Amino acid sequence: MFAESDRPHSPKVFDPPAKTLWKPVGARAAGIHDHDVIPEPESFSAIHVDVANSDNVWVAAAPMFELDWVAEPSYFVGSGPTFDNEGNLYFSPFFYHGERVATVSLDAQTGERRWALPADSDRELSSPPFLLNDPDNPGQQIIYIASYTRAVALRPDGSVVWSTETGLSLPPLEPGKRPNTKVHSFNYHATTDSLVTVSEAGELFAFGRQTGELLAPIGQLPGAPAVSDTGRRIPGFVMDRVDTLMAEAFGKTEGGLSVFSYMLRFIFGGGGLVTNYFSVSPDSGRLYIAATAEDGEDGTEDGLSEMGAIYALDLVDDDGNGELDFRILHQATFQGGTGSAPALSADGRRVYVSDNIGNVIALDGELNEIWRVDVGQPLLASVSVAPENNELFAVTASDVFKLIDTGETGVIEWAGDLTGFDGYTNVDKQSNALTATVTANGVVIAIAGGKSFLGANLMLHVGMGLLDRETGKLRYFAEGREDSLAISVVTGDGSIYVAHSPLRRAVGKAMYPELTPEITGGIARYRPVRLDLLARDAICAAEARAANAITLDQGTHMAAISTDIRQTKVLLKQAGNAIAKAIGDGDLTVEDGAELGDLLERGSVHLTPASLPKAVPDLAAACSMLD
């Protein structure tokens, strides 16, 4: 069962990808909020890009890329990383040997450490960093993190803006048990200018953005602790092998649990109410939190819940005395739990959630179900929501699916081409490995390659790929170093970053120790290569967006047109930077670079609703130069 294959090793070769044929059609979904505080989605300022959990960025991903470096390999990192507008990277490690730290900052280009914020205690995890613009200092941003006992605001140099105690204390340590004191990353409630978050146990917090002042009494969601089903998923002999392997690499939890056992219990909800991030509509201010239902909703009064729920809340001043409170406005329950974060359409009119049975569920803002689609497999992560063409992307342990929200129902359009490890000697099964990230030129995904074992894929290899949004075909692929529980992070220069959290590959390593490298933690960067192709994809995406926007009625769709113009500007900035690097790398001549620059400059002058039609010819000419 664990023998090495005698097949020849002949990996599939990926040529430089041709242009994508995907284009936006019609008016995009668009909000009406400004970006004075909320960053434009050029990169990941939150763990799912933005406050709405869209997993959609405005930039193009590099059409060709390769693994560049792995930094801070001693850390098991389960979320992030996130980025500021100066090109700095931030993450909060989960488990590791040695000195305790709350948050680490790296240079995103080199992976060199910039600074680390010490942890308050050896027992406490910090939330993934969350970033907002600082409107009092235009062009600057502030980083926010939280733990069970403290919330902190930091500047990019690591200096503290404010630090506020929550008033809570860590419970007594119980050996062999997992405390529900993990606090999820912050989100932003624009109506009250506050930072909000929720703990794994369902406690709700609100802090003033500017001062860190606690603005509301700590709230509580009504769900009951979830029932974990991990025992039915992992055979005991596998658990024993992997627990040993993970303890050697990352140590154990403060309660003496293996990292592997701890994370499985967390992922599958054992004892917790909220296992993933939450979303906030920047226009309405509503919070959407996926959690467990109240005890008894599953038909049994036992103090536990076997059903999922989603809650819509707001932070309001009910009594008019200036004191805010969390108020539940609506709730909906469904069979099976969920590990997904609710994701919102860009206009906040749709809420998407996935359950662990196999359904993608669409709800309106008041949590009335509109439709559900069964993809035939349990869904493992949040739904990625594109603002264009009503496109959604959902992932399982096997596949990546594109769905279309027709308004009345959801339709599966394709399952992605996950063939990155074709030709590998010891790979007989390939599958999806991470939440999908939607970009202007494709869908960034992770592919696992390994051995089929008891119906699962024992991961031996992992890599990153770029799918075509129109067809689902694999445009490009590069092997990476390690497994992740986080997200496929894309930044403004087209780079891809992955937080290393080796659970699945730890199983592969335990079962096939000679066929896969040692497990590792840290952050990996995949650097763009062939920057001329990145410039091409960014320019062509900008042209397609502008050409579509001029067909829209300005009286009806001004929000969509204005947002298209903002994104076009972001794409042209990305293209300009890529052109300069492509010339330096020798992939673009100085003469062609100058001509492209002139065309983009002339087109940029007309990026207003009134003169947008005049921009399209220059952008089209630039796009055609890079055929």
C-alpha cells in the first residue's frame, strides 16, 4: 500500500499562457461606500480580501510564477497573510517552539523579518492582522489585532497607536482540553466607526477605531457548542502517526494537545460556536456570522448543536443614550454545520454560505433563502464572490466549481481543470487544496498531488495554479513547498503568497515518509516571471472593463461605472509597474515599453464617466501590442 511507484517522472510542462477570453458583461455589483477608511481591494487587507469576505481582488495575478522563498518556517500559520499599501506583510502564528510572538511583519519582496510584537502570555493566540486606511494621515494605514484579553492598533513600523484590555481573563488551563478563547480577526463597522470581532465561543466585541475604547458591552451569540465529527474522518493509527510528527515540528498546545488533533477539532467545530471569519456589509452595517444553532434546534436538548446557523446583527444605540449594543436582527438555520465565512455580494444584497453537506446557499440581506445548489460533495471553505457576471466559486476537498447566480437559482458552469501534477511519478490523485481567489485575469487555486487512500488524497505535493474564469482550464501551474489552511493570497505586483499550515501533507508524510519532504511552516512567496505577460493581462483586463462600462446607462448604473473606473486605474498602475520590471528583465524592449507607456498615459487621462469612451481605443491598442 505504501510502495513507491515505478512510473517515469515526466512532469507536465506549462507554456506561457495565451490571453484569456473572459470579459465582464453588463453592470457589476457595486456598493456605494467610499474608501477613505476601507482599502480598495488591490490586495488582502483582511484574511478574505475585504470586509465583505469576497475573496476577490481588483488586480491581475501573475500569469507565470515560481516559488521564490519560504520565510519563518518554524511557525504553523493558519490564516493570512495580510498586506499594507507599502508592500509589508503581516501574520500571526498559531503554534511553534520557542519565544512567544503575537504578530510578525516581513518585507514582502525578500521575506526578511521587519519586526515582531511579543505575546502577552504563552497561552494566548492573536487574531490575523486586519488593516484599514488612516483618514487622518492619507496614504497611511493601521494594523489591528486582537486576543481574548487585549486589542492593539499598530503602525507599519510596529509602534503602538493604542492598546485596550477586553476585561476578560483566560480560563484556568485544563490539560487535554481546548479552550474556546480564540478570537477571530477584526472587521470594520463603518456606521459606528468601530472594529468588531467575535470569539470562537460566540462573544462579540466592538472597539472604537480611533481610540480603542470599548464601545459596547461584550455580546453573546445564542448558539450551542458544536458536535465534532472528526472521529469518523481520521483513523486512529493515522492520528497517532501525525500527532507525533506535528509535535516534533511545532510542539503542543498549552493544554498538551497535538497541533493536529487541536486543529481538527477546531476545523470541524468541536465545542465551538464560530469556527471562521465573519462579514460586514460596508453599506448597511450589518454583520453576518456563521455559527451553530441554539440547543434544541436539532431536536435534542443536550447542550450541543448539530445544526448550523447564520446570524445578521447590527451595532445600535437602542436607548438613545450613546451606548451601543449588539442586536440580532435575523437568523436562519440549516442542517449540518459550516466552516465557511459568510461572503457578501459587492452591493450587500446577497449573502452566500456553504454547509458541510454539499450545498451552496444564497440568502437575501434578511437571511431569507433564495436558492441552494448541491455540488455533490461536502464544501470546505467560504464561497468566493466576483462582482462581475454573477460569478461564484466554491471548493470541496476534490474540486473547484464555478456557479452562476441567475437571480432565482444557482447553476454550476464548470469544475476546474486540476491537472498540475500530471506526469509526477508518485501522484495518482489530484484535488483542490485551498479556497479560490478571484482576480482580474483568472482564479488562483491550489492543487494537491498524492496517493489515493481510503477515498482521500494523501497529499505528497502541493502547488499553485491559475484557472481561466471562462473555461476553468488551467492556464499555469508551479509546484510549491507546503500545505495551507488559509487562502491563496494575491498582491498588487501579481505575487502569490501562502501561509503554511501542514495538516493534510503531514498525513501524507506520516504515511509515505520517503516520498515527500519534511513538513514546514512559515510563509511562501511565488514571484511573478515574464512580467510582460502580467502587463498584458492587466492592460487587457482594464480595456475589457472600460469597454463594457461605456455600454452602461449612467443614470441607472453610475455606481458600477464609477467602480469600474477605480478598478481600471488600479490595473493600469499594476501594468505600469510590470512594464518597468519587464524591461529590466529583458522580456520587453525599451521601445515597446515606451509605446505602451504612452498609450496608457493617454488612456488614463480619460478615466472619468464623461470621457471614458475616449480611453478605450488607446487601451485596446496597448492590449493588442502584447498578443
